[in-house]
Amino acid sequence: MEHTFSSSKRRGNGGTHGKGFGGLNVVPPEMAAEFFRSAYAGIDGVWFMCVEEKYGLEEAAELDAKVWSIFARILAKRVMKWFGVKGCDVEALVKTITLRWTMEGWEFKVPVCRSDRAVMLVRRCPWLETIRKSGREHVIPLVCGKVCEAVYQNWAQTVNPNIRLRRPRRMGEGDELCEFIYTYE
């Protein structure tokens, strides 16, 4: 029996097409997005645990921050390209982070968004929830501190090397929300 499959190589073409397996190769976009979102978080967690087992928690956090610093730059550039975000000010930065957080299922508000300053308030972080659900609360201070800081400072500097991040409140340290304050200096 022959089955023909083809899948879109570019976003926006509606997913898979073709015949085979009684339509099982047709995956709703929302289901595909959730599948890859959970796989993305899962591989990060497995990688972290393997490094932690071999080298210890501090080294795992250090290496995770390094990996995510590099990946943040790649993601920021990809979001800018794929979604046509132009500019290099704080407002452009917020657009890129908003797109990422929306795709990842964060709950957040942006009460201040100007070309030179923005405040982003996070009420739900899916990464923090995943860590808690997996019973790995002991990594939260390092991940919410060292790793998250590295991700979003590097993301900002990809958009513009003169943008700085401050995070005065962090859910991972017991605050009711995470506060990201970006300023152009």
C-alpha cells in the first residue's frame, strides 16, 4: 500500500496535505503548536537534568544560561524576520518578546511601552509552571535568576546593544509577578 505525504516547509501553508492513514496526517495547527511547545520545554528539561546529574546544579545552570543566551539571539532574529518586526528601539523589542510569549502561552501585560522604556508584567510563566509540575522546585532560583536574566538581556541586546533589563520582581523568588523593565541607555 502506498501513502503520499507532503508537508509545508514554510509557515502559513496550512500544515500537512496528502492522502494516507485515513486523514490521520492532518493535524490541526493548534495541536501541532502545543505538541512542539511541550517538546521544546521537554528537551530543555531533559538536557538540564542530564547536565545536572553529571556536573551538579550550579554548572548545569551556568551551561543552561550560556545555551539560552545564544538561543535567545537566534530566536530574537527569527521572530524579527518571520513577523516583520522593524526597528531597534524598546518598542520593537517588546513586539518581539510579546510574539514569543504569546506563542508560548504566557499571561502578561505591557502597561508602559515607549521607544525608550517599557514595563512588562508576567502573571503566568509556562516555564515556571513546568518546573513546578515536574517537582524540581530546587532549580527555580537559578533558572528564574541566572537563566531568565541571560535570555532576556541577550534578547534585548540582539535588538539593540543599548537596551538594558532590570527585573525587580520575580515569581520564582516569591513575588506575585515577574516585572521586566527595559530602558534605552
